[in-house]
Amino acid sequence: MASPFSKTSVFSRLGSRLQKEDPFHLPRRGYHIDLGAREKALLEEDPALKRFKSYKNTVKRVSKIGDILTIIVVAACSYEFYAVATLRREQQEQN
């Protein structure tokens, strides 16, 4: 006969109390459920939707071009600020 203070009974009581007190308690081990026929059909590739597929390589290329253009614009603006500041400093030194 197991004593009321054995490890398994203490942990089982503690676990049942935690589940009762904490409604958001999730079990540590998830359950695996196989997909049904409907889910498998939804995950299959549909040939009718193929023409609407986003082309990742094109998107990456456009993104890189946008990044390069942004760097060029920032560099040009920085150079323009530097040029204006230098011209003003030279004009102040002449006066």
C-alpha cells in the first residue's frame, strides 16, 4: 500500500491543483493528430492558382534594387549637406 506522502501521489496532487488553478496551463507534451482528407486536399498545390503565385526571386531582386537606391539617395543627400556646409563656411571666412 502506498503511503500518502510518496513522490508520485504528491506530484499528482500538485499537478491536479495547478490545472484547476491555472486555466491557461498547457500540457508539456503535445498530441499528434494526422491530417484528415479535407486538410490534405487543401494543402495540395492547385494548378488554377499557379499563375497568381508570387515569384520570390523577382521580389528579392526588386528589394535589393530598392535597398541600393535608398543607399544612393542617402549618400547623395549627405554629400549635398556637406557641400552646402563647406560653401557657407568658406563664405563666412571671406567676410
